[in-house]
Amino acid sequence: MAIERHYTVIPVAASILISFLLHGLDYLPVALLFSILSTSLILVYSKKTPVMFLLIAVIIAAAALLWQQYTAVILQTTGVSSALTLLLTRGNDGRSKKLSAKIETKRDVLQIMIGVIVIILAFSSDRLVVFMLVFLGFTLAYIAGQYDSNSLGFLREMERYGVVFGSGALYLAAGTLLLLGFVHSQNFLVFSLAALFVADSFATIAGINISGKHKRSNSKSFVGSIAFFIVQAAFGLFLLPYYSVAFALVLALAEHYAPVDDNVFVPFISVLLSLI
């Protein structure tokens, strides 16, 4: 990870500013704590410092459980600081130009399965439960990358070539936290999670296995974008009957033309759409 030290203050400052604008001064100490912790966690992810990573992870999990009354602030600050830290210090390294159809299909099927669990929990449980699940998955990805664990070896087999292990999981977790923190409508939250976990996965599967040569330079395919739109519109018909087609089209275009990693950019667009 190429860390620019002076960039690390930006995620913390942005998180605090957003917390102040949304909640006033009362929650600033909580916002400051979680923005610093989540930024630090991202920065040490690819370092050979497992003790430090696990220590920060335990502190975040314990503090989130202890201060459940601040769940909204916790989700917002961890989402913003994690996403900005990734974009500022890691760039777009979650993507590789060497894509194996077999590996991509396996990882996207796994992503769909995880997404179904997340969506069910979003419907039936408190958002803190979803946060803890995402956080657990993020931690398991780190363990799989740092230790030679046979039980988690299948995760290493599904990683892209030439990237830091778990880069995709980092962006996926940050995008999920943004949705949990800023999308208030339960139906729109599920709609947005479906875009992140399900429609995006179908887009990749279709793009890799069907599209052939009809691709843009960023490895996105028009066939994949059509698959994204169809799957997302189908979810929308049940969740947002009046806006499903229009919002599905906007998210499909956002996924196709994302200037940064789509696991962060699509949730960002979803948050904006939720304000309409």
C-alpha cells in the first residue's frame, strides 16, 4: 500500500464534518474515535502487523456493541472514513487486468450468497447486526491473507491476480457501511444492497462469460451492464414500484462508468438517490 501520510487526515476530517452537520456537537467524540480507528484499520490491512490489526478490530467491535445508542454515527463515520481512506491510499487496486472467468464466477457466486444473507438480515435485524457481520467477514478475509489456514484457503484461491489479498472485500465492506449509515428507508436499503451484492455480481458473470470482445478499456462490458439493469429492475419492482426502472438504469450506468471502484461509487449514488 502506497501511503501518503498527509492524506490520512482527510477521511477523519470528512467524517467529523458530516457527523457535525447531521448530529451537531454531541456525537463528535464518537465520530472522532471511530473515524480514527477505521482509518487506521484500513492503513494496517496489508501490513505484516496482525497483532495491531486484530487489536484495532477488537476495539471497534467492542466499542460498537458498548455504544449501541450511537449506531447511526458509528455506521456513518466508519463508512465515510473507510471509503475515503481506500480511495486516497489504495487507488483502484481492487481490480486486475488479468481476469480469470473461473475465478470471477466463483467469487461472484460467493458474493451473491453473502448478499442474500446481508439482505435477509437488513430486513429482519438491527443494522448493528449487519455491521458486525460485515466486520466479521472483513476480519476473516484479513486472517485468510495473513495466515496459512486450510479452513480459509478457498478464499485465497478466489482472489484476483496482482492485487493485495482481500482488496475487493475492503471496498465491498466500505460500500455496505455507507448504505447502512445513510440510507434510512428499509426498502431502499435492500434495493441498494441488492445492487452492491447481487446485480453487480451478475454483471461480472455475464460480462466475463458472454460479452466476448464488447468491452470498454476498464474491463466493463455492455452485456454486463444490461444484466445489472435487468436484475436490479427486478428487485425494484418489489421494493420501489414507482421508481424501479429509472433507479435501476441510473445504478447500471454508475456501475459501468464508475470513475473509482464501483463497490464504493454505486453505494454513493444509491445514497444520493435515496434523498429524492
